[in-house]
Amino acid sequence: MPYEKELAAAKKAVTLAARLCQKVQKALLQSDVHSKSDKSPVTVADYGSQALVSFILERELPSESFSLVAEEDSGDLRKESGQDTLNRITELVNDTLASEGSNSFSTLTTDDVLVAIDSGKSEGGSVGRHWVLDPIDGTKGFVRGDQYAIALALLHEGKIVLGVLACPNLPLASIGSNQQHSSSNEVGCLFFAKVGDGTYMQALGGSTQTRVHVCDIDNPEEASFFESFEAAHSLHDLSSSIAEVKLGVKAPPVRIDSQAKYGALSRGDGAIYLRFPHRGYREKIWDHAAGSIVVTEAGGIAMDAAGNPLDFSKGKFLDVVSGIIVTNQKLMPSLLTAVKEALNEKASSL
């Protein structure tokens, strides 16, 4: 079947990256966090995850020309001030590879790790194959001990053809009632989708997979909606206005970090995801590539606020009109109308 070996490699890479991230989050050290120029936290897990995914993909798919569009580069790690961090990343990557238990991995050097990280410098585009990775989507959630995801997708001739989402802190049971912090739930989900083949979920580290579907709610009043945890990432007031005033949604918003929202939507935990970034922000393809195919192969629709399909073929940036909206087939017409009305009202009030 098409993309079968690519999906297997992607699942392996993302599962190992999740294992590394879980280890770091469990014993998060203050020295593991520093700031990029945009002030979002970066951790050794962020770099380690990217190095692992890059290394595994190149190793598992050796015959293919390798192109990876990813968030991090090794610039800071190559400075003298980054040596301790680089050493810790290298140790974590090697420990994670050793935990695989196959004894088929040779020990990586710090130079190997730097090269693996910098394999993610591709610009993507509409020609050929490009892997698209967010090594830790939801870094702030990761640092808080909340939701985050390792998100990997394959772009082929400008179209997303497969996606894998590891959500280490997402309960296997539904979070639809805003119960994402329930201690009774087993946590750790792996979502994966291949074009034309549906979306599946399994326990992270497990092998039993279940096909999942978006919810079939057709009454907006019965819907629940997801939005970003951080108000800095999305306009909560606008989302609430659309959901509560325009659509009559009664349930409070479920606010969680990362593309875990796409995974939760794909299995019917909620009905709507709204994201309206602040003016001047440009979406990156790695923030939505894996999540979008996970939800669309589960029967959902993802588009921008003007009703255009998401276009991942233009390079690193995902240029969308005003925002991103995701829901099922039945709710999309009324949601799109509500979004357009709210945006027009917002524009006329400025």
C-alpha cells in the first residue's frame, strides 16, 4: 500500500521522540529551559526530539532523498555557551536509542546530533517529498507539565499524505467534558493517518489500534469547542463570541495546548476547533500539518476562516485568512457563516 513504509518509520521515530520527551518532562530541570528570540521556551527535549526523528527517518528510509522542514536549528548549541546543553541532548538521544533494545544503533557523537538537528533546514514546497516536524508542539504546555505533541507529517507534491501525532499526556479516554487532568485516566496516545486510509489511535507504546471518527453532532448548541490554552496564541474573546453568541454553544471551551486538539477532535471528544492568531502572526506548516490529516481522515474538515482549504505547498509558512477552523461535515456550513459574520463585525468596529 502507498506510504506504508513511510508510516511505519514515522510511527517509530515519533514514539522514540515521545519517550525522550517523557523522560525530560518527568525530571524537568530549570537549566533545561532557555528562550528563543520569540520568548517561547526551548528545551533539551525539543532539540533531542528533532535529532531523534531526523536520525530514525534517514536510517529507516535510506534510499530516499531526505528533506525535513522542522522548527529548530543548532545555532545556539554550536556556541560555547551551548556545550553543556548539547552534551545533555546527545546523552538523552543515545539513552533513548539504547532503550529500543535492538542493539542496532551505534552511539551518536555531538557532531552526529548537530547534523541530525540541522537536517531540518528544508524549505518544503510543492515539488517532491518533504517531512514536516514540530519536535515539541506546545512547548509551554510541556514546561507546565500539561499537553504537548510530537507532530510529524509527510508532504508529497504539496499535499499532506500522512501524519503521526504523539500526545504523551492525553488520556486514552475522552476529554470532552473538560476532564483532561483526571488522574484516573491512562495517558499517552498515538494518532496516525494515511491519505485515503482513515485515522487510527493506539496507546503510546502499545500495538492495538482503533479506527477513530469525528463526532456526528449537527446541532451547534450541543457542540463543544477546543481552543489554545494560551491567550497569547489565539483570540479567546473572538472564539467565545463565535461559539456562544453566534452558534449558541452551551459548553465552556476546552483549552489545551498543541495539536493534541486535533487528535482529540479526530476521536469525537469535541466538535469544533477555533484558532484566531493575533495580527501579524504567520502560521507555520509544522503547527498544523500532522493534525490536519489526522482530523480530515477521521471525517473532519480543516480550513481557514474564509473557507479556503489549508495549503501546505508554499514553504514554511501556512498563509491563511484570519484563522483556522476545524469541525465535522455537518457543522461546517453554520460554523463558517458564524465566523465570517463575527470577523466582519470585528472589522467594522475597528
